[in-house]
Amino acid sequence: MLQIISSDLEEIKACRLCRQFGYDGLSEARDSVVTVTESKSLKKGTRVYWRGDAAEGGVIAETSWDAVTITWDNGRVGRVHHGNMREIDREPRPSRARSRS
């Protein structure tokens, strides 16, 4: 499930430019999440990311009527059912890391 820290959302809501351009902090995340329908049409070799994290990528190794098999960059292999693809993204999301001063 998508998790965004509530303080991040408050900062986004307070941001003048975010309000001006209609950025709510969620639309970008929603756009890249793999839906059930999209999951069923993924092709072997498609690059995906766990929760949009560029450091947690993998490649679709196999597809079937009920699931996809992902070979992750760390060497692990996972089988994910089409209905459970909500934590898999088609592209990495921008980092939300903040520098501490």
C-alpha cells in the first residue's frame, strides 16, 4: 500500500507552487503504480520498481494468467499475483529524502 508521511503532505499543501500547479503529492505515485489490468499485459523484460524505489528494481522474468515472476536486482526472485501489484511501480519515483541542516 502506498505510504506518504503526513508531514510531507502538509508541506505540499502549504507549498505555493504546488497549489498553483495542482500537485497534491499523490497523483504522481498513483500514475506509476501497476494496476491489475496493466499487470496482465506486462511483457518479459519490463523493468519495475518496488514501491517506486530506484534502488529496489527488477525485471519481469515470466508472466502467467495469474501472476508475474520478477527477478530483482538483489538476486531474489518473487512471484506476484496480478491483484497484488499495487506496490510495484513501472518507473522510479523521485526521492523524498530531505537534507538536514
